[in-house]
Amino acid sequence: MHKAEVAGNDPLTALANNDAHTFFEQIGEQVITGPTLTNVNDFRAILIQPL
């Protein structure tokens, strides 16, 4: 909480805005994992609609 206060971030506002990404990025605590090379959350789909 101290890092958030120093950075001028309000955790309740971030929570209300569903924006944990920006909140943790601004306090230097963001974790970005990337592909796990398993079938868990690595699925990407492209929708191609006919003309």
C-alpha cells in the first residue's frame, strides 16, 4: 500500500475500474508472464468473415 500512496495511486479506484495492470505497472510490481507453451490460456483465435 505504501508504494501506491507514494505513486499517487488509489487501489480502490483501480479495483473499481478493473485496472490492476496499470496499477501494478505504476508501482513497479507488475508481472507479465508470456506464453507457457501449455494448453492453459495460450489459445489465440482469429475470426475471418467472408466478404
